Amino acid sequence: MTSQPALTAPGVTPPDIVRCAYAELVVTDLAASREFYVDVLGLTVTYEDAETIYLRSLEEFIHHNLVLRKGPIAAAAVLAFRVRTPEDVDHAETYYRALGCRTERRPGGFVRGIGDAVRVTDPLGFPYEFFYEVEHVERLAWRYDLYTPGALVRLDHFNQVTPDVPRGIEYLEGVGFRVTEDIEDDEGIVYAAWMRRKSTVHDTALTGGAGPRMHHIAFATHEKHNILAICDKLGALRRSDAIERGPGRHGVSNAFYLYILDPDGHRIEIYTQDYYTGDPDNPVVRWDVHDNQRRDWWGNPVVPSWYTEASLVLDLDGNPVAVEERQEPSEMAVTIGADGFSYTREGDTEQGFKLGNQL
């Protein structure tokens, strides 16, 4: 029986992570994915060939924020983070080896535009990459002739589904992440946590559920109206079925949001206007799992697919990682339907979402 990796490596220097930087997704129909991400969402093509498309947002200066690679099974191949110095790639390799995780190092990089990099299967089963060396490309922030009404300007965060959120928090705090917000109940069960490296609400989040799976990746816009424009465009193209949830305002993060599904079912969040978290004493915001404004500030219900559906992740050989069920109660089970409840004001006697228990 293979032993589980450790969650921390005391005495070993972890990598200094700057931010989430790019994701690599395996898609089954590259042409359909190109249409969705380029023609509909407006991401910029940095490079493409018959098997792969490299995309970036308008304010990005590194080679890409998203890689689409053609393959037989839709999955997330890697979640990649930039580190502060070339030496931090060494630290990443040493640290994850000390945890007992599998690592693979390629001085020439795993993808175009990225130099020396290490990929790991982390203690939660997710494929992570750490890199410093990049190819710089034109930052299009001033190319307003290229902006669309729904312009995507930055990659903002990842969201990962894992069965044991506190275990994930302990591991990620060991590599320097800090919790900004979480969702708990009065028995101390943690249902989700938001964790940052850059000075925003998160670079990645942990959602409690069957995992490891990728819940979503998120791109930022400048304003709320950019998100509304994306909704209008999807409607005009008769593609409103791609809208899974929103638009709305989150309680957690205070951001305006929209969740859409690409042709393979990979979930993309469009996200804007969260808040600064960079002070060392930034307070953690804790939400009661029964507060129906935690996920949507207007109290609108969460569609069940948002809780249950997510993308598989791959190991370093490109094989899907086995999914483990969550043993603790699910957020959906305790807040939706006849067995769950929520409130708008704590202490209210009336229970249930606006749309009732049919959800």
C-alpha cells in the first residue's frame, strides 16, 4: 500500500509563489473550444497548431493564461503558478519531494513560452506546475481597438474540489497560501475555503466534494457591465445553455460573477470587483453554511450542478486521477431541499430558498 504524502515539510524551504498563472485543459474538440474561447469570450491566441492553442487575456505579458490541448478525455492537465525567482523552482522540487510527492522537472519547460519548470502531483492529487522563466509577449492593455464589450483582462483564480478541506488548508498554508474567507457550520465542519498569494481574495479555492477535481478557472473583467455583455452575447448567439449560474453577486469575495460551461463542460467563471487582502493582519471572513447570501448576495439558489459537476484532473502520465468521495456532509445536502435549510437573517423562523424545495 502506497503511503500518503505529508502535508507539510518542516525545515524545508517552500517555493515563494507569486500568483496563479495558467491552466492547461484537455479538450475533445479543439475547433469547438477555439470558437468558444476566442470567438465568444475574446481571448487572444498567442500560438496554435493542430493539437494545441495558447491563449492569453488582454493585460497579460507572459506567453499564455490558458492552454487547450486536444485529447480523448476532457480534463485539467495542470494548474500552474509563477514563482518569484529561478531558485524557487528548485525550492518547489525539493519541497514536494520532501512531502513524498511525485515530481518531474523539465529545464526546457513542458509547454511553449515557459522555461525551467517542475510539475508535481500534490498531496491532494492535483497536478501543479511551478515556473519562473517565461517568454514575454505584447501586453494588450492599451490596445483598445481589440477590446470587446466583455473583455477578459486577467486570469484571477482556480477552484479545486477536494474531499477534506481542512487537510487542504494545512497543506496550502505550508506553501505560503493564506485563508481569506471560509464557509463553516456551528459544529466546525469546513465546507470551503478561499486562499491567496497575490493581494486579492484568492489564487485558488478549496470546495468540499468528491475529488480531486477542478471546479473552475476564473478570468477577471474590469466592470460588471462586461459580464452582462457576455450574457447578452451568448443570448444573441442562441448559446444561453452555456450559462450555468448567474450573473449575480457573491457574498464570499463580494465579487460579481457568472459561471459558464465550455463545449466539454469545463466550468469558467467570469469575475470582477473583489477586494484587497494584502495586509499581514487581513482578517478572515467566516460564513455560516446556512446563510443563503454566502454564495449569492441576493439570496438566489445555487443550481445543483454547480455543487456536483467538475472536471477530472490528470496525473503526470496523463491518466485521470481516481476520485474520492467526501465523507463529511456536503454543502448542498445541508442547505438545499427538504433536509437542508438556509436563512436571510439569522434567527428567522422561515426556512428555504426563494424557489422552494424543488431544487
